[in-house]
Amino acid sequence: MSHAYTILGAGFAAITAARKLRALEPSSSITMIAPKAEFIYLPSLIWVPCGKRTGDDLRIPLDRFIKRHNINFIESAATGVVNGGRTVNTNTGDVDNDGLIIGCGGRFIKKLPGIEHTITPCEGIQAAEAIRDRLAALQGGTIACGFSGNPKEPAAMRGGPMFEFLFGIDQQLRKEKRRDAFKLVFFCPAPRPGARLGEAAVDRLLARMKELNIDIHIGHKIKGFSTNTVTTEGGEFNADLILFMPGMTGNTWFGKSDLPLSPGGMIRANKLCQIDGMANTYVAGDAGSFPGPGWMPKQAHMADLQAKAAAINLVDECKGKTPSEEFRTELVCLIDSMDKGALVYRTQKRQFMLPPLRIGHWAKRAFERQYLKKLR
């Protein structure tokens, strides 16, 4: 018996879930719902400011992927999940299913006063291009890079990319022979920023900032921003360009659905990616709140691991079997600085960080090439 599956989103979690569902149940009907039939390769946004990538390099139309995997794509935005997960509300109508995987990601918390004066790099290509253009226009001044979290959802933050933008901009300015005209500042309310990477990694990152003459402003709650100021409880400093990654929470429509939410606004799920109290309904990636260690990352690799487990368990559950596939908790992060990459690896049993190496940069580029090749 074949089933009708629905997937929300078109990012890493959704793409991986679609692949896995098709492999496990070739005769099934798979419907994917997202605002656009395109995939944005977010990890390489860091290379847009220096010109190593353009927006078109990272914007992949999904037409071929959709056809190859026999997917029914609905270009629409989800507005709710009701009927115990069996119905998805969209702005173009309702879509029923036998099983659902939510992989639509979350959103950044934009509550700090003056946050409109900052650029949030991981919001997409437009943000990365804005950084590129602003950098090119500046003759000198101060560039501030920072991030914060969701106090009600410790795992809902993206610090790794901000380290990459910080070190990448430093290297870019040095190659352009303009570094002496700029002051770089890293800021974060946490006293040990990047602790999820491991304590040794934090020490190395802070030491590297000092070596590169990057000012460090950490351990102070952020109060707000202006066009040229970052204000914290530990004081304020001027900045001509502010890059800031706020903490994450769930999409606004989550609260209007039958979905159980964590205190931080994410969809509450177990180690099998099952949404609490809902049959045949799963979540993967940034949209979910999962049990696990405090260092469990919000990153593409983790979304892929969760999506695979979700697909396996959904198929088993729809076939009347007891789901049992737990997702692996693994942090793999290549902190790139335009021509070198420092590998950070962490599991429940081991962790290590390699120094910045050229092979790390090329490994990140090779992974990008292989991943996108499967979509093109």
C-alpha cells in the first residue's frame, strides 16, 4: 500500500526527507510545499562578500529534483497544521496527507530596539549581497560582528557562521590591503561564545581574534542598536556596519496550529523526530525542539540527520510498525576564513578542533560541489 506524504519546506531538512521517503517507498505520493521551488545553499553565503560566490551560484531551481523524484510541488506558504497533523493549511488551500514531515525552518527573533539597522547574514542571499555592497562602499571605520541566542531555547542559535563572516572579512580586507583602515569588533552576550563547539574551541577562537587584532566585547547583555552604535549593558561602541545573528524561534503560524511548542517557540519532538502527541507527524531541522545535549547544533548537517530519521520512522509508522530510528547527534563545523578552514567535530564520545588549514577550505568547497550536484 502506498501513502500520501507531505513535506513542508525546501531547505536541507525537506530535501533530505524527500530523497529518503522516495527511496523507502517508491510508489508513494510525495507533496512538497514551499514559497518557491528553489534551494538556497546557506553555508556558502560567507563567500558572497569576497566575491567567491554570487547569489546565482547558491540559488538552485528545484525543477529537475522535483521531476527526478516524482514530487508534487505546491508553491505556497504554510499557515497551519490541523486535524492532528493530517491537514496542512496554506494560503492557496488545504492539503491532506497520510504522513507529514515539517522541515520549513524557523525565524530569527527581531525584538531588540534598532535591530533594523543590522544585517542578519543567514537570512539569505539578499543579506549577503548587502554585506558585500556595504563593505565595498566603506573606505574605513568599524565593523561589528556578533550573535545571541534564545534564552528559552539554548540550542536555537547560529554562532558558527558569525565566526566565519568575522574571520572572512578580516582576511578579505587584508587581501585588499585595507585592513589598517578598519577596526573589527566581535560582540556576544555570552561570556564564553561558541561554547557548543567545546571549551577548547572557544579558547582558540578568542585567541585567534586577539592575534588578528579583533576587539572582543563579550559577557554583556545587548540592549539595542542604532545606525552606527551597538549598545550593551557593558557600554556601547560605534560601528559603521553591524552584522548580527539573533537567536531563533518558530515560525509565527506554529502558534496558530495544533502543534505542541517548546518554551522557545519550536515544535516539541522526541529523539525519533516524532512530534509529541501527534501520529504520523514529524519535524526535522531548525523548526524542531529536540532532546539532547546542550551543544546540539542548529546546522544543515544536523537537519539532514534528523530528516533521515524522520523519514524512516514515518514510513514505518504508516506501515503499522513501531518507529525506532533515533537521529545521531553530531556537530561538524568547518569555520572558514576565505582560504583556510578550521574543523570542529563533536559527538557524545569525542570532540576536537583542528587549526585553520587550506585543506579545510577546499573540503568545504568540495562538499558544496557534491551536495549541489545532486540537485542540479
